[in-house]
Amino acid sequence: MAGGRCGSQLTALLAAWVAAAAATTGPDQAALPAEQSRVQPMTASNWTLVMEGEWMLKFYAPWCPSCQQTDSEWETFAKNGEILQISVGKVDVIQEPGLSGRFFVTTLPAFFHAKDGIFRRYRGPGIFEDLQNYILEKKWQSVEPLTGWKSPASLTMSGMAGLFSISGKIWHLHNYFTVTLGIPAWCSYVFFVIATLVFGLFMGLVLVVISECFYVPFPRHLSEHSEQNRRSEEAHRAEQLQDAEEDKDDSNEEENKDSLVDDEEEKEDLGDEDEAEEEEEEDNLAAGVDEDRSEANDQGPPGEGSATQEELEPEEPEEAISEQPCPADTETAEDSLRQRKSQHTDKGL
């Protein structure tokens, strides 16, 4: 009996000890933290950290299947970041639309390499081995950097980030209207259209007020004086134009007169030349007539001696006789010369 009681007491003590040990060890095991991710989330407030040192960034969306497939590889790459001496970050484009606009992300997932503020786009697969070789072998040196206006730190990309941020806020507001409040989508669109019109009118009013504040009106007498000066300048310009037109007309008239005088002088010169030619022709005809008359006088009166002489001389051919000029022909030539003179004098007049 005593042995049975001792055995039951021992088993009770052992059970109590095991329960106490379990009670003491249970909370400690539950308090152990889970394995912490080495990937640093990047936001609009801390993205400037990538401007120093060497970084690899991943842009993803929670609904993207391709992004989910590379999550484990990206975590493994981040665990080896200390060995590779590189920092690893990620950007949720849904929560941070401004950063997606700053880096001009159009496809998901998107990877970027940053080295002392110089950014390059990594277009390889998001596998740990490829990422590791990209850093160890410094393959990023052969990639063209994003410089100038394409750089995420440029003023242009800062403006792009602002636009993307506004679009993200509008998208969240639209989801709030349609999902949370249950408003139809067309009502949300009408609201945004009206808001856009009201905002545009408000901005126009603000610009008008600013211009009125900075615009200094001139006194009345100064404005009247400026108006008079403007009118006098316009009148002076009109007078100058009129004078220029008159000078142009006078020059045209003088040119026409000069051309007419030149034409008349040319006609006179031509008339003088024609008269000289006619006088030469008349002189030649008169000389020919005089020669014919002198030859006729030299032949003397017809007589016996002439008859005997004609008998002794051989008879001339009929052609020679016909070549001798007749007085009738000379008269017609003189008439034609007179007609030509009269015609030339008429032309000269």
C-alpha cells in the first residue's frame, strides 16, 4: 500500500513538473520574432537614400503574378546583400505612384540599379544567380545610364512624379466612391468632370487677381498723352507712305519721259540715215544722167562721115543697145526717189 501511494505521488510530481516546464517555456517560444525581411520598402519620403552607395530597386504591385514569382528570389538576393555590399529595396506602385512616375515605370516588375546617384535599368530576369552576377561582374557598367531629363533626380521627372501622385489620389478617391460608398461609376465620372471645370475656373480667377495686383495702371494724363503720341506716329507713318508713293510715281513718269525721248531720238537718227542714203542714191542717179548726156553730146550731129563711120564699124549686138539708159527710165527713177523722200519726211514728223 505504501509503495503504491509513493508511486502515485511520484507520477503526480512528475506531471506537475512537466506542466510547470511547459508553462515556463511556452511564452518564450511564442515571443521569438519571425525572420525579418532584408528588403527595405522605399517611399516618397526616404527614396533619396538610393542617391548614396549601391542599390538595387524592384517596382512591383501586389496583384502582379510575375512580381509574386520573383519575391522569393528577391528576398534571397537581399539576404546576400551584405556579402555583395549592396542595399536592396522595393517599391509598391499602388502605394507610391509618385515614385513609379519618377522612374517612369511602364512594365512590372521593373528593376533599377543605382550607384552614387547614377541610375541604370536592369532588364534581365529576377533570378538570384543573374542578379548576383550582375553585381559581382559589374555588368551594369555596360548599360547606358539614365542621364539628363531621364534621371529620376531631374526636375522633369520630379514634375512627372507630381502628376502620377495626383492620378493615384484620384484613383483612390474613385475607388472610395464606387467601392466604399457604393456610388455608380458614371456618377463618379460626372463628379470629376465638374470638379475639373470648377478648378479651371478658380485657377483662371486666381491668375486674373494676380495680374491685377501686379499691374500698375498709368495716370489718365499719361494715357491721353500716349494716345496722342500713337495717333501722331500713325499720321506720320501715313504721310511717309504717301510721300513714298508720290516719289515712286514721279520716278515712273520721269522714266516714261526718258524712254519717249530716247525713242524719238532713235527715230530721228533712223530718219537721218535714210535721208543720207536717199541723197547718195540721188547723187548716183544724177551722175549717171549727166554721164549719159555728155556721151550723147560727144557723138555730135549725124552726117556722112558718121554714115561712113557706121558702115566701117561693125554692128553692135542688140544686147549692148538695150543696156543704154533711156531718158524715160531716168525720169521714173527720179519720181521714185521723190516719193521715198516724202515718205521719210512723213515718218520723221
